[in-house]
Amino acid sequence: MLSKPPGLRQILELFRNPRGAVSPSRGNIELWANIVILAAAAVFMLVKGATFAVTLGTVFAIWAMLTVSLNLVVGFSGLLSIGHIGFFGLGAYSVAILTSTTSYEQLRTGSIPTFGWPFFAALPVAVVVAGLVALVVGIAFNRFRDDIYVLVSFGFAIIAFNVFLNLRPVTRGAFGIHDVARPQIGSWVLDSELELMLLALVLLAIVVGISWFIVSSSFGRVLTAIREDEQVAEVFGYHVTHYKLAVWVISAMMAGLAGGMFASWTTFIDPNSFILLESVLLVSIVILGGLATIWGSLLGALAFVLLEEGMRFLPGLPQEYVGQARQVVLGVALVLLMLFRPQGLLGRFRL
């Protein structure tokens, strides 16, 4: 029987025995991180209204899918990858290319072939494309370790961005792809923000369920052993390269799923959504929530979305400086975490 996530277990204990749970936990960062972030989310959504809360939920679901999937690689396997945003982009572009029906010839900005597939037919293709590319890239990456692995994953993110930008006969380059299809079931088109949020949360539940099954199985225990000491795992007869490649491919397929959802939600994508900075932010969210914890990934994604959206409403902060301010605040938070809590808010291991 699977146990409850640590953060959720602490919150439930607080409700069952408030005096006993709170009294010894004033120095418990994990408990208070859960309370503060969840309370901030509730207050923020109540103040800004239902419409904004729904949009916030969709953004959270997409970032959470990315964070949970990357934590499988970084947190549970010990492979620090900076290239995860490339698989996110592959999923988004696959859905966009297959579902878009715009007559680009009339725009005079370069045309691409259009297929007009429905969203739910294109989404599995996006997941498979991300997985196949991850398989090819992972076979090459498996020969590298530690700092060299970080550098080659960094290179993959740069290559992916340049492919999206320069492969104009397929991606339209900087002009992007318009009119990405919304999800449709029969004659029912999921085009309202509430319907899209619910679909995104369903996909997030699938990603979390698969991840929870992986880390709770013998496969997940081997991954943790690899993270702690790869050579010892090899001594016990485990094919370390096979395990690392498998979790790499699974993680990439989850990122492709998130990318497909992102493309359908925005209905327009261009290479600027998949720049290297986004990949660095994604790694930062994983570190913020904590390594090797699914609940921490969800909490880190929620904290990031609250920061990203909340700073737009700070009084006295000009809108043109909001993006820079977000990066500064996130950078300061990461520095403080590395100094005082290097395992993150709910993490079990240090980076």
C-alpha cells in the first residue's frame, strides 16, 4: 500500500492534532512551506476571482507536469539535465504541426504542410516523438557523467531551440504556428478555460500517477541506488545505462505530453517559448521544491506560478520590469536555499 506524500501527511496530522503538530514544528520548514504556499494560492485565487484562478490552474498543471517529469531524472536518478525544455518543445511543435489548418500561403510569411489532425490523435504522436528523440539522444548521453553530462544536455537545449527557429519549412521559424487545434471529443470542443484546466489537471494526474508508480517500485529503488553510487549498483549486477536511459525516455515523453497540452491551450507557439532560460527556470523549480519528491515538485511548481503571476500585481512595479524582477526573486530564493536548505523545501537529497 502506498503511503501519503510527506507534505500531505504533515498537513493531515496538523488537522488531526493541531496542538501536537504545530507545537514541535515551529522549526519545521517542510510543514510551514506547505501551509504558506497552499494558503497563498487559496488567498490569491479568491482575491483575483474565478476566471483568473482557472487560468492559474492551467499554468500550474503544465509546469507541474514538467517539474515532476524532470525530477525523475534529476532527483531520483542524479542526472542533472538542462535540456528538458527541448522535449517540451518537441511535444508542442508536434501537436501544432499536426493540428494546424491555417492557410499560411495567404500570410506571405512562409508556408508549411498542414494535416488537420484532431488534438487527441496528435497528442500520442507528440509523446512518441519526444520519446524517440530522447532514446537517440540518451544513447549518446549515457557515455557521459557528472559535469560533462550537464554540458551536453545544455547543448541539446541550444540545438533544439535552433531547430525550432531555423527549420522553417516545418516550424515556420520565428513566425510560429497559428491556430493549434483545441481538444475535441465528437462534437464537443473543449474551448473554455475551465474545460482546458480540467483536461490539464487530468494529464497532470496521469503523470503523477505514473511517476508515483515508478518511484515506489523496485525500478525506482534501483534509480535511487544509482543516484547514491552508480558503481555500487553496477557491482550488484544492475545495467545502470539501461535504467538511466529508460527513465530519461519516460521523463521526455511526459514533457512531450505537457508540450502538447501547452500548444493546444495557447493555440500559438514560436521558438521563444522554448529558450534556454526556460530550461534553467525548470531546473530551479525542481531544486526549490526538493529533489526526489513528487509532492515537492508539485509544491515548487505552485510556488513558481504564484511568484510568476503574483508579481504582475505588485504596486509600484512597472510592467516592463516584472520579468526581470521575477528572475531576481527566484535567484535570491535559490541562493538562500543553497545556503540554509540545499535539499529544497521538501527534498530528501542535496544537489
